[in-house]
Amino acid sequence: TVADEWVEDVVPVREKTFSTKPMTTEEAIMQMNLLSHSFFAYVSSDTKAVNVVYRRNDGGYGLLVPER
């Protein structure tokens, strides 16, 4: 399993902090595109949870939403 293959020496190369205001998924996609990033973490204005939008290989967009 993936857990069995975990390497304990894995450390982040860089840490970045950011501030965010609650926004819609559409606003988050716009911000991601303005920044030319392949993903964007944001606080959903609907659920107040942290969500992530990302650009898919097929050119579309994906959305990661935490379980409640």
C-alpha cells in the first residue's frame, strides 16, 4: 500500500502562507487562471470549508471538497 511505502525523510522544499477571503468556485478558478497556477486553495463562501480547484489534463477543471 501507499502507506507502507511512506518515506520518513520527505520534507517540504518550500512553505508558503496566504490569506484568503471566502469566494465561489467560479471566483477561485478566475484567481487560479490570473495567477497562472495549476491549482488554487480557497475558502468556499457556501460551506466555509477549504476547497481546491485544479486544472485537469483534458483542459477542464476539477474541484476537491472535504467530506462533512
